[in-house]
Amino acid sequence: MPARESTPIAVIGGGPAGYTAALYAARSGHRPVCIEGFESGGQISRSFLVENYPGVASGTSGADLSTRIREQAVDFGATVVMDEVLAVDLSRRPFTITTTSTEYQADAVIVATGSKPRSLGLPGEEDLVGRGIAYCALCDGAFFAGQDVVVVGGGNAAVGESLAMARVASRVTLVHRRTDFRADDVVVESARATDGIEFLTPYVVEELRANDAGDLVAVRLRNLADGTLKHHPTAGLFVAIGHEPAVELFGSQLRIADGHIVTSPTSTATSVEGVFAAGDVADSRYRQAITAASSGCMAAIDAERWLVTGEWTGRPDEAPETPARRAVYA
């Protein structure tokens, strides 16, 4: 039987959102427990170099940035544990969080489980992350300045990545499995009108090819219409086929919309009083380390105020439906 522990605030998930939430909660004197999971650090830890985080002018690795925030939270009194959350019971307070080793009773919960970009599922893909394969042009695009790159996907994200990379790469090839795109017409037309972007449809990436140093040098593409194969040299492959927020533990207990936990328009409050959400698990728009950290700060402040004063900012499922609200959660 797992050991039992109690905490005023439990943070589920590491990375900039979870660690920042733990940092702020610790500074407010609540001595939170942050359960970071076995893949600690969040998505930012996959980035080889982070140059756009305020205050880190010379740049640092994503893993180092996450570690710094984690250590700062611990220094202020947060307990950070590497463990896997198996189940969560949000039906009554105190809330129950069951891990492989411990059952935590928490007065308030901050969900910061993040999201994971969908991969192509090809052999060797994981080994090439940071060595040619990337999932965010805004994060890693500068490393491919003046080089040929490939973007995979057919939605707004993929076409947007192509437009972003066209500003730095010498050539961008947008590969999509269909001839039509899910992206908005105005976005597609903007890409078609941009020099340096080539559309390649209906193709899929079938194989990744690396050199002896372990860096991506080419991909093999297959035409879905006639089966022909194409060898395509490239220095970078940006995969933009969507993200999968880590909501599996909460789907039947918190309101979910478009795969993300829904929060109040004015706070990080979820549909369950005493539960807050921060970072990519609730953010379908920005997905940056700085916005994740910011929302972690907000969630900790919201949780602390609720614990001390009982202030609750309202359940998002009770907020009036408006065109602006629909746009936020679309």
C-alpha cells in the first residue's frame, strides 16, 4: 500500500509551468509538492539552445533552463519528486493523487502536465530530435538559417511554420499527405505567394536519413497518388502535425475542449473548484516556455488566494458563451 502524505498544494507536472507554480507556491509559504514525472523538464528540455527566454541573453539549453527553475523552487521550500501519477480523484476535497509510491492528499491542485507534439513515428526520429528534427520554428528556426528545410503538416500550424522558416531558411518544402489543406485559405495563399516556399503534395515522409555524425541529411518521400519515391536532401525537418495535451488523467473530471483543459477567461481556474491548470495542457495558442512559466505563476497565485480567502473566480463551464470566448477556446 502506498505511503500517504498531505500537502496544501500539489503540482502535477514539471517544466516551466509546473516548476514556476511550485516556486511561487513555496514563496507564499505553502510548501507544495511538485510531481514532475519521469520525463522531467517539459517540452523545452528537448531544445538544444534557448535564446528567447527573457534574462538569458547568452542562451542556454532547454534542459538547463528547466533545471534552473526547478532548483529555484526547491531552494524556496518546494518538494519536487520524480514519480508517475497513476490516478487522480477530484470528486471531493482533499483531492487524492495516487503515484507509484505515494498517495497525496491535497487541498488544491495545479495541473501542469503539458503536451507532446505528435511525431511521425518513424525509426530513428527520437534520436534525431535536436539533430535536424524540430517541432517549433519559433524555438529552433534560427539554427537553420540559410539552409534547406522541410515542414510536414497541413494545418495552420504547419503553414505558419513554413512562413516563419521562409524568413531564415534558403528554401522551405511543405510536405502534406493531401492535396487540400486544413489550414485557413488566407494562410495557404500567403504561403503560396511567399518566395522560397515549395508545396509538395500528396507526399508523406517515409524514411529519415542521417550521416555518420548522427545528423539529419535527407528524407525519403513517397507520393500517395502513384507510389513514386523521392530522395530529398534537407538539414532540418519540422514536424507540425499537432500536439497532444496530457489530459488522460482528467478527461472525466475536468472540462476539456479541443483536447485542452478549459480554464476561466479571467484566471487559471478549471471546472472543479480548487483545481487550476497552467502551461500547454491549457494553452492551445502560444506553447512557449515564457507563457508556460507565466501561467504557472498565475495558477500558484490563484491557488494561494483561494486557500487563504476562499476567492473563486468561477467555473469556466458556467461562463456565458460569446463569440470572443468561442475564439479563445477554438
